[in-house]
Amino acid sequence: MDFGSINPVLLLASLMVAATPILIAALGELVVERTGVLNLGVEGMMITGAICGFATAVNTGSPLIGFVAAAAGGAGLSLLFAFLTQVALANQVASGLGLTLFGLGLSALLGQGYQGIKPPPTGKLDIPLLADLPILGPILFNHDIMVYLGLALCAAVWAVLKYTRAGLILRAVGENHDAAHALGYKVVRVRMLAIMFGGACAGLGGAYISLIRVPQWTEGMTAGAGWIALALVVFASWKAGRVLLGAWLFGGITVLQLNLQAAGAQLPIPALGWAVILGLMIFGVVKAATNSPMTTKQLWTVGTLFTASLAFALLTQGIRVPFKVEYLSMSPYLITILVLVIMSADKSRAPASLGRIFHASQ
């Protein structure tokens, strides 16, 4: 095991790159869900944006035009979901799942002639003076333009939702669409525009994977990134700042797994128990810092997990069974499943109209 080969500066810089597609797609889905619409088709819109952006960039030689085409492709596909759920009043969950399946099939059809082709390179923005700083330079100021676009989009979504009239209307539609309609707001129009924005963001996230992060086209290359982005919105309690932190968490797990694998590291079985204990401690600290006491059910759950994890770590202390770090790649998906379970169990922080069908005649 050669941990000296892991450069922490490059690790943090790679973290921002790996988090960007999830961040952009999750911010779009956050806006959609704040209007009360649950779109499970993020994966389909991401993969569609990936092939639209890739094909356009290859044919035009311009990555910028490719990203514009990706946003248009994702927004166009989202219109299908918008029509089904807002006009035809179809079930949102079924329509979203159908959109994902349709997007995967459509992208496989469109991408048949683009396998094995390299897209035009996307240059990095070397910010003068700042990029030459010893540590902060490579981490913060030596990335492509899409990384900074993702950060700017996060700040813009937060500011619009919190301080603007448009954000207030958007949140009002998500909390009570009947009341918003009674006040004269166009609920269907607001939701359709939000759905198109979410589709455009998902398309940009997919294009980032095919044009920058993995500069090639491979069928199914998003590999569940859309589902991670979907769960990340819930994980972040529908807040833009927490979406950024959550995207860095998912990206960090992915990058750390690759670096540990390259270093030949192996994690012992007891480390699993200690990791759960550390997570529970962090959860308790966050609860205390935000002055939000845990409920009786949460205390019981945390206590049970803590006791079981401690017993597991102590009982397996002498067992010399290695745990390969390749299994860390499963962590984002396991966290996704956990978050979706939490979502189905507790909707107290979700928009009150999330997933509900609106009809103007009601």
C-alpha cells in the first residue's frame, strides 16, 4: 500500500470535476421539485443530453455548441414529461420512469455511429495569478468553464428562490398549487417552465460526462448519475447549498475509491463499523449545531445503529479479512437507496404539493 502516491491537491481538484455533472443535474431537479413536480426521468434526460452534446460537438468542432445542443435536447425531452403530467394529468412517477427508459433507448439509437470517436477538447480556464497559487490554485482556479458554471448556477438558484418574486411564486406553487391558482398564478405554466429548466440542466450534466469527464461516447455512460442527482435533492432537504455539499460528497467518494484502488489499499472489515459510528457522530453534531433536537424515533434508531456498529467493529477486530476498496464505488448507490427510503418515510420537509396532480377546475 503506497498512500504517498495519493496527491491531496489533485484529489480535491478531481473531486470538483467528478461532482459537477451531479451538481448541475441536481440543481435542475431541485427547481422542478420546488414547484411540486416529481420527475424521475433525470437519468433519461442526462443520457440524451450526453449524446446530443457529443454528436453536435463532433460534427461542429465546438464543445460550446455541443453544450447548447445538450441543454436543448434535455429540455426537449422534458417537454414530453411536462405534457404527460401537466396536460394529460398522467401519474408523475410512472411518466418519469417511462421517460428514463425512453431516454436510454433513444440515446442508444442516436449514438450508434459515434462510438470510438474523440470529441474536440474543452480547454481549462487558467485564471491569471490565481491559478499559480501553491495549493488553492490547482484546486479552485484551474478547471474548465462548466465547473464554474455549476458553482454559479448553485448561487443563482439559491438567490432566486430566496430573494426574488419569481422564486416566491415558484415556492408557492410547490407548497399549495390550489392557493396559488386562486391568487391568479399560472400553475401549469410555472411548472412547465421549471420542468424545461430541469431538463436543460440534466442535459448539461450529461454532456459534461461525455465531453469532459469521459471524453467519448459509450452506451449507458451516465451509469446511474441521474438517480444520484435525484436522491441528492432529498438528501439536501431541497436547499441549494446542501446540494453543493452533497455533490462534493458523492464526487469525493468516487475519486477516493479510484485513488485508493491505484494505491493498492485494502480496508479491513472493522472499518465498516467505525465508519458508521463516525457518521452517527457527525449526524449528532449537525443536529446540535442546528439546534434541532432528535425525536424519540431518531434517538432509538441512532442508539441501535451505534450499539450494533460498535459490537460489529469489536467482534471483527481480530479477523484478518480484507475489504477491497473497489467496493467503495457502491457507496453512492447505497446512499441513494437509503435516501429514497427516507424520502418515502418522511415528507415533512418536502414541498407540500410534491407529486400531486393539479387541475385548474378543482
